[in-house]
Amino acid sequence: MTDDAVRAQYEAYPYPSRDPADESKRLVEGSPSHIHELNHYVFGGRRDWRKPFRALVAGGGTGDGAIMLAQHLADAECPAEVIYLDLSDAARDIARARAEARGLANIAFHSLSLLDLPAADLGTFDYVDCCGVLHHLEDPAAGLKALAGVLAPDGGMGLMVYGELGRTGVYDVQAMLRTLASDDPPAGQAPGEQVVLAKRLLRQLPATNRFKRNSLVGDHLDGGDAGLYDLLLHSRDRTYRVAEIAALASSAGLRVTAFIEPARYDAASYINDRRILERLAGLSWLERAAFAELLAGNMRKHVFYAVKKANRGPVVADAGDPGAIPRLRVGDGQTLAATLKPGQTLTATVDGVTLRFPLPPLASAMIARMDGQRTLGAIHGELVGIDPGLDWDAFKKQFDSLYGALAGTGQLYLSFPPPR
Ligand SMILES: C[S@@+](CC[C@H](N)C(=O)[O-])C[C@H]1O[C@@H](n2cnc3c(N)ncnc32)[C@H](O)[C@@H]1O
């Protein structure tokens, strides 16, 4: 397995498959690196977007993360610079065409290995995105160290690596395909025969095959040949569990601030046995997250945020601060509130499991006031006008429950008004 094989794959199959013409129809948004999400989980919600912001998107592929971030920063009128880098020229060309289609002038494109960052003289970054890349490196720890080396002391990172449990069966099929056609495709030549063999094998898998039984993985069905190749024919990939991610981050001088979506990493989202939950309460948050990973058994990837260990500044936004401004990720509060009935339970289905969150009585009244402007203190003040007995503690108890449901499922973030 060589870097050349990885590069050849992404030259032949730039990932993910994207058509720049689609930029006029929609913006692909996801995690990590949604501007409100990264602000919440690495800058304590206190990033002032009027100030210059430098972001690195390492292994940017066909551009999903770089385009989303650059568009969000442009919308926020932030004087920002997004540096995209990737090994694959084919992927870079698609990413650049997408930026041009959107008229984005805040991205610079580089053909470079992230391992060469120390010598590349690109400066330091407030934020580094590295999504779906480290697990393809021969030495992921060396890759993360190279990224940490260009991160500003108070900066943050958004990362994604494969999860072990949700990818059950993937490596069985990879091994079979290596048995059938083990040669790396010559550099620059489309590895078409391997794709043909993979499709033929998939059609014949018996019902007992572990990949066949894993309904969570669908990249080979909806991602075209690039998706199929990435999933089943990759020359090099590995998976991680929660504890391994914490160790990987630590080896690069980083600490994990959050896994996305947070509720998925909380056993209480899946079970309600008080005796079991009381035992878990004594563990560290990372130990609890590792337990939830085993309990759910469905995590195909781990999206997480990290900062330097020495960064003690506010990194995760404080939901107890009356000055915090709650903001929905999608849509406006009034519209969502109008769909909620008293006593309703919020449900979210992720990777085959449905999570249920009973909403507090004031959920609708609170959500209706989430407009990205009002602070929690202001919302409390308005609700006191309706119910004079609602003191801050009673309000906060209900908000905490709503926050657990909405922030826990990636639908709500907090930020703070910039200083005047
Ligand atoms: C699975 S794709 C992910 C693309 C993108 N980050 C996303 O999430 O859509 C992995 C990308 O990492 C790039 N890559 C792999 N090793 C790299 C390295 N050492 N330096 C820079 N890019 C690399 C590949 O060329 C490929 O475009």
C-alpha cells in the first residue's frame, strides 16, 4: 500500500462524486465545519466573524467541506481565507470549479500532501478541517501532528474518521476483492476491472454475509463508482473507536471537545435503566462516550472537534450563560414551534436507531423565540411576562432538557454577541 495508490484512486475517482453545475441548486452542508457548529464546539460560541479568519481544509477532495465553509464565511461577511489542499489534481479541479460556480473568491487551492505542511510555509490557521482523510494515511498520528503544527494556539479542528462498529462486513468484502484482484491499478489508469468484480461479487453475497447484513453502509449504492471504490476497494483505510480517537488526539497534543451528534454518544439516549445510568454517571465523559458507542453499535464514522491541550479558553459554548444566543441549524424557530404539540416527544432516527426526547412544557414558546438574535436571558424575560412565577432556575431546567434534545441531535447551537 503506497501513497501513490491512494493518489491514483482519487485521480481516477475524485471523492465524493460532484457536478459543479449543481452549485446553482443547493449548498451541500454537513459536519464537521458548519460555521455555527465549529463556533459552538471550538470557540465557545465567541468567535467574532468581523475579524480575519484563516481555515485549512486538508484533503479537501471534491470540495464539500471547503465550499460549505467558504460560503458560510462569505455569508457572514468575514474577512476569511480558506486554504484547500489535496493530493489529487482531479479532485482539486472539481472543487475549484464548484467555487467558481458560486463566485467564491475566498479559497486558495493547493496540490499538496498534508504531510508536507511543515515545509510548505502556509502560516498558521484558526481552524483546520480534515474529514475522512487521516484513516487513509500510513501513519495517521503523523498526519494529525502535521495538522496540529499549523494550528493557532487558540484554534480548533473538525475531523472525521471511520468508526469500527458501523462498518461491520466492509473489511470482509475488501479482503475478498483483494484476493480476486490484488494488484494496485497502475498510476493514472482507471481501476475499472476491480469495480466490475466488486459489483459482480455484491450481487451474489449470501444472506449470512456480514456486509450483506449491515444495512447501515450504503456508499456503494448511492455514491456511484467513486463511492463503491472508496468503501470496498480502498488500498488503505482503518477504523477507530472512541478511546482510540482520544489517544490519537492526545498523541498530537490535542484534546477532543465533542463528538457529533452529542446525544449519540450518551447512553441515556438509548436506555432508561436508572441503575445502569447511575453507574455510568461516575465515569469521565470519554468513558461514557465509549460505552454509548458499544451500546449503539452503529457508528460508521466519528465526527469530532478538538483543540490544543493547552487551550483552556472557552471551547464548548456554555448553555448556562444567560448571554448565549440559541440558533437553529436549519429553518426558523417560529416555523418549527408551530409544528410542535404540547407534550410532544422529539424523535431523531440516525443510522437505524430512533432516539426519543420528551420535550418540556415551554419547548414551543422557547423555540418560537430562537431567531439568532435573542439571548437566553431575553427569552426568559419574555416568558416571565407570560408566567410571572418562572424564575431563572425553573426556566433553565426546561431549557437544559430542550438543549439536550436539539443540540444533542445537531439542530441547535449557541453563540454570543460580539463585543461592541
Ligand atoms: C475520502 S476523501 C474525503 C474528501 C473530503 N474531505 C470530504 O470529506 O468530502 C479523502 C481525500 O483525502 C485526500 N488525501 C489522501 N491522503 C492525503 C494526503 N496525505 N494529503 C492530502 N490529501 C490527501 C485524497 O486525495 C482524497 O481527496
